[in-house]
Amino acid sequence: MQEEIMAEKLLQLLKKGTSAVMVVKEAEQQLVEAGFEELHFSNTWGLTEGGKYYMKHHDTTLFAFTVPLQVEFKDGFRIAAAHTDFPCLRIKPNPDVVTNGYAQVNVEVYGGAILNTWLDRPLSISGRMAVKSDDVMHPDMRYINMEKPLMSIPNLAIHMNREVNKGVELNRQTDMLPIVGLLEEELNEKHAFLEFLAKEEGVKVEDILDYELWVYCMQEPVTFGMQEEFMLSPRLDNLTSVQALLTGLIEGRQSCGINVIALFDHEEIGSHTKQGAGSLLLLNVLEKICDSFGRTMAQTKESIYESFLLSVDVAHGLHPNKTGKMDITNKPVLGKGLCIKESCSQSYATDCEAIAIVEQICCKAGIAYQKFVNRSDMQGGGTLGSIASSILPIPTVDVGVPLLAMHSAVETMGKEDMESLTGLVREYFSI
């Protein structure tokens, strides 16, 4: 029964978390249902022992934490971090493009998307929009998730490109413009999409000031395999980690210290923003928690340096058709457990003592795990772990479920790996 509830939570997040804004909204709903109280950074925090709290930042980043029944000065923080964003397309200002009667939308690529996987898919839009208000310092913010097929980016027929199966380089500006409609005479060609957007939101075109609207893949999550061992879905990177952190925090039962999750935006573009892990946000949250319990600056530093950070993001699984792309001795396979990720370049936070702690947690709880390391002649990606730990210099370990087709519009994971990852986070928050 517990596994079914966990699977349903992940499916709901994958379906509804269609932009960082919507990921935070879904996370907030789960936390509120679990009895968490909202805080605001601009207010004084009157925290109590045994309390459960969360805080949003610029709509796309969220922190949540639980306080034990007895808070001791020397107790550190158990922290786990993930990210709410994912590679996709972003709609530009002045979006309308008209091509021989086709209405199209001008977009830019966000993050390291595999572009050809976005072709011939049902696509929609999600995000937020700022509308004129009476208070210039507080625009009217509208939150948008169309939840219906609205656009597509068609491939060019093979008859017009006989060499297509040898590989085609897609131009980000000219080849990735979605089709959103056919223009009728009565429509204003200059503002066809903006007029549609204004009508959907019940506002005037001229009142739309700006927006952060993201094009997302509408394919539904499905399981496949002879025993339904796999899941195929958009946004597995990194909503698997977001859900594991939410479930682990809600169900964790730590008797001392404070459990914290940080869901950052902008990991896919480097994290160095006001909403990203490269900011002072996490440090400021920890300091504000300590201040609420009357700790001095010296005591706050003592608590922080007794802390630990799990950086939770997806890993690469062994591709059966491309086995040569994997390291020769570290070959994680889908369905065989979560991955602990290591790199001597510190693109993953690597510390043998910290990794040993995670391994002992897994061994004690019977949680399956594997290790991932890049081939020595291939440069891999990075995570927010090394960035966050450069600002908050505490033991840090990178973990996550292995995927196939990472950064595709649709990715593949092993179903059981989600249980392993959630189990690790839950146990970590129960030490």
C-alpha cells in the first residue's frame, strides 16, 4: 500500500509539475496536506519544537524543514537538495511569428535539451505571467498550465531530406519554432498568440507586461517492460529527486537535529542565480532557523559545521546499445538501485568519508545502491552539490536514480530505483 501511494505521488508530480512554478505548487500542496506551516523570509520566524515549516522563494524555489521535539545547540542539520527545473523551451517576449498563414511562437532553448526529441510531440505551456495592477511594486501574477495540446514542432519529411537518418543538426532559432495555429483573416497577425493568451486569462493584451512561459512535453508517464519494470516519462530529471525529498522529509523521524530540504531552481543553467544553489539562500535559511531558537552566531556556525548535505539528482544508467559509453568497471543498470556519483573533478561532490556514511545507511536499511563514475575520456555533467557545498562547506554526497535518455523530452528509469532513493532519504532523515 505504501509503495502504491509513493508511486501515485510521483505520477501526480510528473503530470502537474510542468514548470518550476508548478513543481513548487505541487510540492506545497503535499506539505500542506502533511501539516506544514508556511513562513515568509521577510517576517520573524516564531518556530516551535516539533514544528513543520516551508518557505517559497520567487515562486520556483522551496525550502521545508522539521524541528525535533527537543532542540540542542550542538545538533546539526540533515539537508537534502534537488532542483525544480528541467531542459525545455522558453517563449520569448514579442512571441508571434507568422509564416505563410501559420502562427508560430518564438522560443529559446533552456538547458541542455536533446532537441530532436522535442519534434512531433504534443506540447503545451506552463509558468507565470505578470499583468498590470494598481500597485506598481506588486504586479498581478497569473499562474498558467494549459494542460491541453497547444503546439507541435514538425519534422521535415524524409522525401525532402533523404539524409535525415545520417543525422541532422537542428538550428535553435529556425528549426525549433512550434506551430500554434492557422491564421484567420479576423485575427491580428501581429499578436495572434498574445491575443490567445490574453483571452485564456481574461485580460487585455496591452495589460500583459511580461511572462515566464515554458513549453513542455505532454506525453503521459507510462510503465513498460515484460513485468512493467520501467517508467517512461517527461521530467524524470529531476522530479524523481523532488518527490523522494518530499516523501523522505514528511515520513522521516529524526529524534535530534533539524531536517531540511531545498528545492532549487536554475540548476540546468548553472545555479548561479537568486533562486539557485549558487546563492546564499540555503545558508540564510539555516541562519534564520538558528536565530529563531536564540542561537548566537558562534553557535549557529557550530551547528552548520555539524551538518550533512545530500545532493539528489539523476545519474546515467548503462545503455544496452551503447555500452562503450560507460566506465569500464562502474556500470549502473536500471532497476538495480540508486547511484552514488563520484568524480575527481568535483563536478559531483566526492568525499570518501561522506560516501561511506551513505553506504552504511543503505546497508543498514537493506537499500540497493550502485556507483557511477564517468569514463576517463568523457566529460560528464555536474550537479548543484559541489556548488552548494562551496558556499556551505560541509560533507556532501551526490546520489540519484539512474536514467536512460537523460535530457530527452521523454526519459526512462527503473521503477524499483525510485523506492531505493526514497528509502535512502527517509532513513537519512530518521537518523
